[in-house]
Amino acid sequence: MDLNRIIQDLKAERDVLAAAIECLERLVAGRVKKRGRPPKWLSERGEGTQPSSADGPGRDSKDRT
């Protein structure tokens, strides 16, 4: 049993795990909802917008005076 080889393998595995953790942390940081207006490309797709609370369900724009 070569202890130096075991230590070398464990350090290599530690480096791989550290890189994986760093990638996951970057993904999590990118998912945080940001305040403000959504980007134009997102609003063009219709994903970044929510219906206005003034236009409730069942209310037509024709009913407005």
C-alpha cells in the first residue's frame, strides 16, 4: 500500500470535487431573480411578463370607458 499514491489520488479527487462545486455555485448564482425590467429578448418571448392585476379575469378591454 503506497501512501504517497493514495494521497495523490485523494488530492486529485478533491480538485475535481472543488471544480464541480464551483460550477454548481455559479449556476445557483445565475438563477437568483433580479429586480427590475426583464431583458428585451425575454419579454419578446413572453416569459418575463406577468398579467397586470388591473385586468382581472373575465374583464374585456371593450368594457372600459
